[in-house]
Amino acid sequence: MNFENVHLNLSGNPEELTLEEAIMTYRDIQNGYHHSVPNISLKTKEYNGFINKLKTLFDFVEYDMSKSKNSHYTKFISNQCIIYVSGNSSDKFVGFYAKEEECLKLIWDIYKEFREIKQDVQAYTHSFAMVKGMLDENTSMIEYDNIEYISKDYYPYIDTDSMFNQFFTGDENILLLTGEPGLGKSKLSTLAIKHAFENTNILPYDKMAENENLDEQFISIAFVKSVDVLADDSFWRKMEQLTPDFCIIDDLDYMLTKRDSEVNSREDAVKNAFLNQFLSFTDGVEKYKTKFIITTNQSFDDVDSALLRKGRLFDILELRKLDKEEALKIWLANELSAEEFFNVFTEHEVLQAELGSEISKRLNNRITCSTEPYLKEQGISMIQKASRKKQISL
């Protein structure tokens, strides 16, 4: 959407305004705010970044007239512009009005930083599994809207933008993500795909440069759904044909450990076969550009030394829990109360998976009882006992 296509006068759609809004609109026009861009949509996380950046540029007076988190209404007024915001806990509708067209253009450009994602980018996924001893491949598509919610705020100890830029464009093929379950390892690999959507100019594999018939870039992703796939020759031949931008492998533990000179079990044979194929694919004369993002609970001390070689391994990241302050920042960004946060989380550290789950419950707009107790009898829910048992065993 071009700025020129949305440049409207405040009085353009009076029939869509309530009486109160019409009066405020009239007064704004009388006060010189003639230039406008009304009814722009933003997700709450996008809106928070957008409005916070505007606050650094304009001396706003803020009027919050919200009735609840699902009935949001705020007005920001400065000498140069006025911002109206309405909506609910997940979606915001913003209208911005300015006295000068140059000011409106500045606000529009800032808006584009937070919202202008290429929705026409296609991401093709190839999921691989072994079915009855044969390689099975299922192809589908990932829509940007389905991964838009993934937030880099869950990784305050990593500059994810800089990391992905370097990983996508560098020579190294492998990024290992380690740590206990629930720290967001799989989410970080999905965040990499989101970054690719938003920055197709730095995809690992520039398909347009090698195929002049292509009109636009597309993202190709391989997902490995079973360990046996990795030791199968047909999988690696398929990878050579596809040359995907990314290959995501979750929960790869034993397969990364040092190769054994003596094969004592089928697991040893599968592991050795995988490592030999993997090392060949990620190095040598016919080195491919596919970036492997691998999650594991395995200690990096046990990883086969050949994987650690410079030029092959980008990094091994051991993810950690969030401290209270980091978790609270994410909680508040979703317009949830600090009091409720401290009632829910009593430990000094917060597991990312638990934080995300609690936030999702409260942003569930389909029902009003998403956080109400549903057990009428104590002791019948086993989830706390199961979680405690799992922590003890780690």
C-alpha cells in the first residue's frame, strides 16, 4: 500500500463515526489537523513498538478512556499530530492526523517499519518421515500470519536480528540450540523463519540469482519428523535436489554424540550413518547452502568434534529461563496487569513455555472464563506432579 493511496481527509467518512467521534473530528479539523490516515490495523505487539517510537518523536499528552482490555480507546495529542487508538487486547485500529503532510508521511513511514511485511512471500515446507521403510514427504505452506505471534522478546539475551542476519549470509551451516524443555528452542527456530519472511533479501539461497524465470523469492524449509530419516540415503539425495533454505531438526540428542569406532547397536549404526552424510552435506567441494537449525537436550561436551569445526558450526546456544523482570516486560507488553503476573509466577525465574501459555489464556477472546478454576476436587490434576517428577529427573 502506498502512502498516496491512504491519504484521506478527516471528513471523508462521516457516516462511520459516532456522534462523540464526529464532534472530536470536527474540533480536530478546526484546530488544523487536516491530514489523516484512518483505520490502520496493528497487532498489539506491533502497536506497542509503533507507539513507543512515536513517543520519542512527539511530546504527547495521553488520554486513556479504555473500559477494559477488550475495549481499548486512547487518544494521544501533540502540537504536530493526534493519534486515536481503539481495539481489544490483540488487535488495534489506529488513526493518525497531522497539521502538516510531512509529519503524516513521517508517521506513515514509522508505521511501515512495524507492519509492512511481504504477505506475498511463499514459504514451502517439506516434512520427511520414514513410513514402512520408505522415505515419505509431505509438502505444505506456512502463512506469515500463523507465525507472526512469535516474539524475539522471549530471548532478551540474544540480538536475534543480528544473529539471523549473520547466520543466513555466512559460510557456517549449523546452529545448535540446547537447554531443558520449555525454554523456547523450537520457537527460536520458528523465529528464524519469521525473520526470513521479513528479510527475503538475505535468504541463504538466492534462487532468483540462479533462475531468471522466477518473479520473486520464496522460502523452502525441510522438517525432519523422525530420526531414521537422517540415516537414509534417499533423504540426502532429496536434500540435494531441493537445496532448501533451512532444515529444522527437533530433539536430536544421541545422534549428535561422538561417533563410535565399534558399532554395538542399531542406534550406533544409524548415528554414524547420519553424521557421515551430514558432514558431507555441510562441507567439502559440493557444500550446500542449506542452514540447519537443530534443537537438542544433549550437552555440547558430548557433540561429535567434527561438527564443531570452524566453517561448519555457526554457534551452540544454551538457552536459559527468563528472570522476573524480563518476563514481566513481555507480560505488560500484552496489556496484562502486573498484579496478576506476580500472583501467577512466584519463582525467581520463569520458563518461556509457561509464560507464553499464561499470556495466551488471557488473550483468548473467544471465551470469558479462560483463566477461571475448573476443578471441583483437588488432587485429580496430575500435571503439577508430572512437572515436579520431570524436574527431579533432569
